[in-house]
Amino acid sequence: MIQALIDSLAAAAQGLPMTLALWLGGVAIGIVAGFLIGALRFFAPLALTWPLAAAVEAVRGTPFLVQCFLLYFGGPFIGIDLSPVVAGLVALSVYGAAYFSEVFRAGFMAVPKGQLEAARMLGLSRPQTVLRIMLPVMALAVLPSLVNLAVILIKETAVLSIITVPELTFRVQGVGSATFAFAETTLVLALVYWALTEATSWAARGLERRIERRMAA
């Protein structure tokens, strides 16, 4: 049992950098793409928002595992041949972007109309209104939801082991398959993912306090 725990921890240390890289990349791309999609759905005409809404609902309405299978195993049939790591990053980014876009769209809608009318009366352009009025107001409103989705994406990286991405779960499961010590390897996986989610939540609370202080100043 002790040896299995040691081997599992060693495997976790090998797979953790890949998990963090995929997670950070997926969150960063997802937030940027999600913000753009959310802004377009809020500001653009209906002719553009309907296709975007359909795409978002298609991603949100299908399991992440199925999306990974379609991208990695189905991609070559239409000329998209990606490595496991690239396919994992693309899948995680697209999945995250769909959910982040809904958070940002709700954030735009939560800005009081009176503030938008005041901005128009002051002669502010639409970009100036977004930067000076809407973004500061929505920052605190959307932060908890963004953190919650980031935590979800940490755990979704485990699904990428199915397409042989050498991340945390894939590495540790390899130890379990070789030693049949599935209880020990599962315990190590649970503890590592728990530590990652707690660290993310702690960092988010610190960021939220900083935003509150700046807005109060």
C-alpha cells in the first residue's frame, strides 16, 4: 500500500504540469472567446446572435466526453487530425467558452439601465461605455461564476485521459492498472484535485477583495 501511494504521488507529479498547462490554457482561451461571444450576443443584431446562441447551446447540451471523442476520433474524417494534447486543449477551450459566454452575457444584462442612459447623455461611445461603466460593474458580479467554471474545468481535464492525453489522471491510472492498487491511486487523484480546487478558490477570494477595495477607493 505504501509503495502504491509513493508510485501514485510520483505519477501525479509527472502529470500535474500537463494538467495545469491544459487547464490554464483552456481557461484563458475560454474566457477571451467567451467574453467576445457574450459581447456579440448582447450588442450584435439578431441575425448574428441566433447562430451564436445555437452554437453555445449545442456545446452546453452535449457531454464533454462526447465532444472530445468527436474532435479527436471524428476529426480525421473531415481533415482535422490533431494530437491528443492539441485536441484536449481545443476541446477544453471550446467547452469553457460556451459557459463563460453565458456568464458574461448575464453580466452585461445585469448593468443598471440608468447607468447606460447616463453614459449616453455624457456622450460616451459604446467602447467607452463598456470599458468605463459596464466592465467595472460586472466584474464583481461575474467573478464567483467565473471561478466556479474554472474549478469545473480543472476537474474536466480528467476526461482528457480518455483520448490518451498524458495528464494527471492518465498518469495515476497507469499506476493503478500496473499494480491493481486502485484504491490508493484514486485517493491520490482525489486529494490532488481537491488541492487544486481549493487553491483556485483561495486565489479568487483574494482577487475579489482587491477588486472591492479598488471600487471603494
